Amino acid sequence: MRTWLPFVLFLTASACREAPSAGPAAPEPAGSTVLELSDAARASSGIELETAGPREARARLAIQGDVSLPPAQQASVVAKVPGVIQNVRKRVGDSAKRGEILAILESRDLADAKMAYFEAEHTLDFASKALTREKRLVDKGISSQEAYQEKQHALEEAKVAHAGTLQRLKILGFQEVELHDLKKDLKRNMATYRVRAPVSGQIIKEAITLGASVSADEELFLLADLGSVSINVNVPVKEIRAVQTGLPVKVFCTQTDLESQGKVTWIGAIADRATRTVPVRIEIDNADGNWRPGMAARVEIESSAVPLPVAVSPAAVHQIEGKTTLFVEQDGGGFEARNVEVGHQDDHVVEITSGLRAGERVASTNSFVLKAEWLKREGG
């Protein structure tokens, strides 16, 4: 155990010395007192000094948030035509690949749309052949140019009608090659409509009953890509400058002992007036599916480096009579107990926003010795 050698602290006769300027906005400390140390006392105390100056801080923010699924990772599966549910192949919790059949329904409207397409295709074929025949007759002088133009006009109308019926079926998810295959066997059930997954994902919601009638655009399933999830947090305005997109973060769920690495993907442009916070979104990988939307999470954000014009180590900072105080070295060898204001800080550095200027030297390691002597003298 180290034994401190006795030392004597002498109060100056004036009890105050003029404090050095602390910058443009730094007021002169009222009633600042200088403690004088003898050389022997200073050597035995183990007090070490440091020079205040520019440094960087990395703040650690611990904020509660909620796990959510971004809308862009959800897909609503709807019945694009009215019909009756004939078969259900997927249920809530099942995974589905893009294009996989989720359910089958029977739709009279679909049958009508297919027949309209086949009729339009037949009309188009007939009009095309009629124009070809008319062209041969005109070339032989048997038919008139007016008759040829009529056939040409009929072909254009047939093309427009055909394109319209084809487009309607494409909207319903049919490809032209499928329709040509179907045309080869008109004995097939024209009313069969297969509800397919628009994206790969997991079914997180269903609203479908076997034998039930559904209307056009009625939602049957909700698919979600749970490969990644988001954590939504609200960061205080005073800390938001330390948060940047791409910043790595740690995410915890104390209820399940989950821990993951994530990164900041979005920072809101507007602060909430009531809470004085800014919304921030963090994305984490969820390949194993352990993170579920709706869970609570704790986010620890270690900010990017924030430049501090004037800063000292935490060991130099003390709370005396409710005020933040530093012991600043004086020309005569003593220490002035000076009140200051602080800003950003982390485990290694404290920003001094008022009361100290860069280049001044302050007591840091073992500066508590000065605090103890100060409190003893003030109390006595």
C-alpha cells in the first residue's frame, strides 16, 4: 500500500488569482481559489498533468427499439380475378419460392378472358390471311385498291383487339407461350387460376378458406422476406451528429439472449417536436430467423469519431458543490479550481465547451488529492 508523504498546501494571500482566458465565450470563474503545492508535496502526491487540446470522442449510446420488417420486404398476394377457392397448398409459416403455387381457384371471369384471347387470335389470323389473298388479287388486277385497304384496316383492328386480350391475361400472370400451349388442348379447364408467389419468402399472414368466394384484388396471403430485419430507434437530437449511415452497431434482446451485429441504414431528416429525437433505422442479418418482428431490442451505437476542439481525460474532471471542476496549473506552480462546462464524452475523453482553452495544463492522474484538499480547506 502506497503511503503519501505529507505535504503542505498554502492558500495565497490574495485567495484568488486572475484566471487565464478560456476562449471567446468563457467567463472568468468567480471566486476561483489557487492551491499552492511545495515541490516535495507535488512529487510525493503522484499528480500527473496533461495538456488540454483537440481530441476525438466516440460516444456509446444505449437505446431501446423494436424489431420490424421493412415494407419493401413484404409482398401482398391477391386474387387478380374473382373466383372460388378449390385448393390451398401453403399456410402461415410455410416458405415459398418465387412462382410457386400457393392456391388454386376457379374463375368464370378468367375463362371468359381466355376465350376472348383465343377469339381475338383467330380473328387476327383470319384478317392476316385475308389481306394476303387480297394482295394477290390486286396484283392480278382482279380486285381494287380500295378492297385491299379495307382488308388492311381490318387487320390493324384485329391486332389491336388481340393485343388488348393478351395484355389482360399477362396482367393475371400468364405468359404468351402458356396460352399457346393451352390453345392446343381446349378441353382443359379454362377457369383454373393458379395463385403464385410473386417473391420468395415466408407466409406470415393468410386470409383464405377452401370453397370460399373471393373478389378481385382481395388479399389471400402476405409474404415476407425475413432474411434481414430492421430495428427502429429514436436518438436524442443532442447525440444525432455522432450517428452516421453505415455505422456498425450491436443489437441485443435480453429476453432471448440474442446478440447480433448491424449497421445504420437510414437517419430521419426531421426531429420529433415532442420527444426531441430523430428516428434511426438499423438493419441486421436474420438468416437464421431468430429475430422476429415485434420483439423488443436494445441497441448500442458506438458513434463515429467526433472532433473536440478542447478536451481532457475523465480523470481530470471532478464534481464539486454541484459544479464541474478542473484543477488548472498556474505559473507559480499552484492549481486553480476552475468551473467549466462539458459536452461530448466517452470512456477516454471529455469535451470542455467553456472555461478552458487549448494548451492549458490540468491535473489528471491522482488529481483527487487536490479535490480532497480543496474540500478540507473549504470546509474548515
